[in-house]
Amino acid sequence: MKQFISTVFLMVFSQLAIAGHHEGGLKLEQRQAPAVLGVTSVTLGEVTTINAMGDMGEYGRVYVTYNLTQNSPTSGTVTGEGRGVQNNEIVFGSFSGYYQRDGAVLTMRNVVQLSDGSQNLDVVTLEPAKGEARVEAYILK
């Protein structure tokens, strides 16, 4: 019995030691400097659609559509698509994620799959009073 308790203790302690290596959290590198997009239209309904555009670093002039579906008064899901145009080339992207609302400010966290095979985690802070969306793109792949 004593050996059994010692074995269980060692198993639990070793798992805690391994888990301790991840306490710093996930560290992601920004793909580019944050960009500010201007909101061009909002369509309210069961699914709220927000369109925005602006210059976004390596993606050039970007056009994006966010489709928000409310799950609770302060959160829900997001899907959408974007297009970036630069040097007569077009990059396509589609994404999905979740949003949370704090007051009037929405924060979306989306996984983006791009046509060149790369993937981003986009953190988008939408401030309706300013008519702006700040996009931070982090490298996933």
C-alpha cells in the first residue's frame, strides 16, 4: 500500500511539474503592425453583418465582412471573409471565432485561413462609437 501511494504521488507530482512549463501561456508573434479599419456598413438582424476596409500591411487594401451571431447578451460567434489587394494580387481569407462585448466595445478572436496557406489569430477590437476596428494579426502558421 505504501508503494502504491508513493507511485500515485510521483505520478501526480510529475504531471504538475510538466504542467508548470506552460504557465507563461501561449506566445504568438505579430505578423505585422496592428491596423485600423474603418467600418463601412452595419446590417442589424438575427445575424449582424459588419463591413470594414482599410490598409493592412502585407495584405494591402483589405475588405472584410464580419457576421456576428449572439449567444448571450455579451457574447457570440463570428464568421466571415476578407480580401486583400496589393500589387495586382489578391489574398483571400476566411475565419471563424468568438466575440465578447464589454459596454459598447466588441473584441473578436478569430482563426483565419488564408489562400497562401498561412493562418493567423486575429484579435479585432471594434469600437462602434469611433466607427473603427483595430486588427492585431498573430502568426499561427
